[in-house]
Amino acid sequence: MSDRVEAISGLQQRKVFKIIVLGDSGVGKTCLTYRFCEGQFLDKSEATIGVDFRERTIKIKNEEIKLQLWDTAGQERFRKSMVQHYYRNVHAVVIVYDVTKPETFHSISNWMHEIESHSLMGAPRVLVGNKCDCGTPESRLATTYAVRLADKYGMPLFETSALLDTECDNVESIFLTLAHKLYSKQPLRVMSVEGELGPRVVTLPRHKRASRSDTCLCS
Ligand SMILES: Nc1nc2c(ncn2[C@@H]2O[C@H](COP(=O)(O)OP(=O)(O)OP(=O)(O)O)[C@@H](O)[C@H]2O)c(=O)[nH]1
Ligand SMILES: [Mg+2]
């Protein structure tokens, strides 16, 4: 069975999207994923060791989709080799920074290198500036800088707060945007055709049910 689908009952299958969450330590990755999966702020968050795993089932066009969120450790000593393993079969990426800590924003280029080294530049990605409830507008990183960087890397920007209940729609949007992008991606089935001019390749819309050979989500 493909890494994108899981058996539920009988012949029924459910799509599974695996989303990895990256960013410096303390930017709020755990709180954001907890907010999305549990619908509330996690009061006592501790530094993640290795990777934490959360999931939530959503519906798109009446189809149940399981979103698996892989919440990684920001601290280098807790990442090490453990995290490398968790990059396998990732479909989409969330990169988080803290709007009150410019150094976490400057780290984004390092996270992009990390993504690149795992061949994930073609996967849907979003940039998230968290903790918008903190500090004053002057002390927070200007949105224009963030937009410029997001544009440079070709990803949408979300500014939000895992803490505020009033921001929960925004947190929803982060993960639902990725889910819709993944859902609407139509991986192509490649078929070889012998023509007068020799073999050529045509691409056809994929069959509804995925098989192992056509599960690539990269565009
Ligand atoms: N004010 C405010 N505090 C937040 C927000 N999100 C997280 N925090 C706090 O920031 C601290 C770090 O949050 P975590 O979610 O544990 O950060 P993390 O990115 O998972 O950190 P690592 O696991 O070490 O990589 C905690 O004390 C949270 O309570 C937010 O939106 N607003
Ligand atoms: Mg964490």
C-alpha cells in the first residue's frame, strides 16, 4: 500500500498526509501542533526530544484525510540522528519562527538548507511567524521582512499565536492550506507510447487509487 493511504475497514482506504514542523527551539512548534490537534493552548510545554507525533482527521470534499504532524526538536542536541529518520515520506513542511526573536527568523535559511538536503524543496511549504501576542508592534519583526523572505522561497506566510483563542482560525489555516494543496495535487501517471517518430512520453491524469509507483507528491 502507498505511504499516502492507510486501510481503514474492509477495502476502504484513507489518505494520510505527513507534515513535518521545523524551527528553532522555543518558537512554539509544539504549542502550534497541539493547538491544531487538541484545540487548545498547551500550558506546560517542554523542549521536544527527537520528534513528537500528533494527528487529526479532517474532511476535504467529504473525504476523510488524516494529517500526521511531526513536531521536531529545535535544540541541536535533541535532534541529532533521530530526526533524520523522520524525514522519510514527508509530504509538506512548516517552518516556524518567533516574531519577537529575530535570530529565529535569521535561522530560516539554515532550515531551508536542511529541507533542501532532504530533497523537499518541491514539497508544499509554509512559513509561520508565531507569538504575535507578545511584545509591541515595534518590537516584533516587521511583516514586510517576513513577506519578502517567504516570497524568496515561494511559500505563503502566516503570522499567528498558538496562545490566543482568537487566533485559532489562523492556526487552522496553516495546516488546512497544506492539506488542500496536497489533496489537489494530481500526481501524474507516466505512460510510454511508441509513435512514428519513436518512443515518446505522455502524461495522463492518475487513477483515483494510488499505487506505490505513482505516489510522488513532488510537482
Ligand atoms: N506568548 C506565547 N507563548 C508561546 C506561544 N507559543 C508557544 N509559547 C511558549 O513558548 C515556549 C516554547 O514553546 P514550545 O511549543 O515548547 O516551543 P518548541 O518550538 O516546540 O521548542 P522545542 O521543542 O525546544 O523545539 C513555551 O513556554 C510556550 O508556552 C505563543 O503563541 N504565544
Ligand atoms: Mg517542541
